[in-house]
Amino acid sequence: MKRVSLLAAGLLALALGACSSMSSGPGWVVLFDGSNLDNWNAIGNANWRIADGVVLADSGAKRQGYLVSKASYTDFQLHAEFWVDDDANSGVFLRCGDPTSVGAKNAYEVNIFDKRPDPSYGTGAIVYVAKASTVLKAGGKWNTYDITAKGPHLTIVLNGVKTAEIDDSQHASGPIALQYGAGVVKFRRVEIRPL
């Protein structure tokens, strides 16, 4: 009886874990799964490479290394799993206006930057658009971003905590970009579901 109870508890935990992530259901498209960069173009000089099922970079000129999705997106849900060290500067850029020159002025930058001098636009914020309502640190552990962009409405959820939500219509459509700016940056799974 004890063995059956433990098995049932284990199956329940697996089911609840599967439901806690918003990704991996119908309509989701895998952009990166640890095996190749077929859905991305690299710009800048970061040393992006695949190792042990992650794409990582640990050198390059400051803020000059990006992986830019080959496809453009308008309305979507995005799930990204990332690991950064304490000194990292990274981000997930949405609706990039120019896929050859990505920046926070021509895209929405969902920041990953624990040591940003102004922490209100640090990890969990949308740079220049929405300050983080809850300031969280991402360094030294695996994290998840669950991002929804529907028309002008953007919602950012970091590790299950909503950190930013805003209506803004500066950027309507464009590719997704993953940034290397400093430190060690790793991504192991990136998925998107067009809405």
C-alpha cells in the first residue's frame, strides 16, 4: 500500500509540474531545444556555441552579441529557460524593428541584468518601458521567462512571479532576440506560441 501511495504521489507531482509551465502544449513551436541553432541568425561578436544541451556565450564586446530568430512575430506567448552568472548582462528582445541592429530603442528588451545600476529596469523589467514591480535576482540558477505579447499588452512573468505588465504600442511586430552583454549567459529551451 505504501508503494502505491508513493507512486500516486509521484505521478501527481509530475502532472502538476507539467501544468505549471505554460509551454509544450498544442500550437507551441520550439525555437531552441539544445540541439541546433537552425531558427536563429547570430549578429555581433559574442561567442555563441552549443554545449551540453544549452546555447551559451561568455565573451564578446559589451551588448554586441545576439541570436535573432529568423521568423517575425506579432502576438505570442514565449517561454525561455536561462541561466546567468551574477555579473551577466542579457535579455530577451521582442518585436525587433531591425534584425541586424537590435537594441532597447527598436524592440522591447525584457532585461536579465541583476547588477544594473538602476535596478528598477533590471531583471524582470522592460527597459525604458516598464519598471519591475518585483525586483528578483536571476544569477546562479536556472530561471524561466513566460512572456505574453497581445497587441499593445505585454506581460512578463519571471519564475512564476509577474514582474511587469503594460500597454505600449511602440513595437508591433518583429523577430525575437537573445542577448549576450557580459558574464556567462545560457539558454536551454526557447518556445513560442503565436496567438
